[in-house]
Amino acid sequence: MSTVHSPIPAGHIPVTNYSSDNLADKGVAALSPCIIKEIRVTNASGGTRYLHLFNMSVVPADGATPSLIPIPILNGATVSISYPEGGRYFSTGLSWCSSTTQTTKTLGGADFWLEADYVNAN
């Protein structure tokens, strides 16, 4: 995982860029409150997987329910999810996973490459 802080033009709020840096099954993008601006994910598996986002600073155990509607990512697809205007607020942090099931977390293989742009909301 890598986190890069972008240069900050005068009068702008700094955006943090998270990347899984490789194919992964789960990760923690933000350890503290944040506002998500955009998420990009590629599914390298042979089947549809679901992106689960959690308002947590850790990845929960299997069976957990995601904080937002699960997002289906077709095999071989790259998807960009934008939250315009004020972004999407996560009061605790942001963790994510690749799930083989839609409604609850069932960890898939290391088949997602995920990037997220967010603003710290401390």
C-alpha cells in the first residue's frame, strides 16, 4: 500500500491518494475520518466480484455488511466511482475488500487493484 500527498495549490484542500500497489483482496485506505472523492478499481479475477466499502479503520471479518451499497465489478473491468460536490463522508476511516457475495463480506482472492482519492476530515 502506498499513500501519496499531492502538492497543495494555495487555497485548496490537500487530497491524499491511496493505492493498493498491486492486486489485493482487502485493504485500509484511511485510518481516520475522511471524505472520499473518487475510487478506481480493476477486477483481475475470472468472475464478477463486489467492492465492499466499510466505515472502519480495519477490514472486518467475513459476514460483515458493507457501509454502502456493494458495487459489482465485472471480470476484467476497471470502474471509476466519483462522489461529486462534497464527496462521501466516512466518520471512522475507510477499509475495503473484494467479495464473492453481494450482501455480506465473503473475501475473494487477491484480484482487485484499488486507488482512492480522499480528503482527511479530522
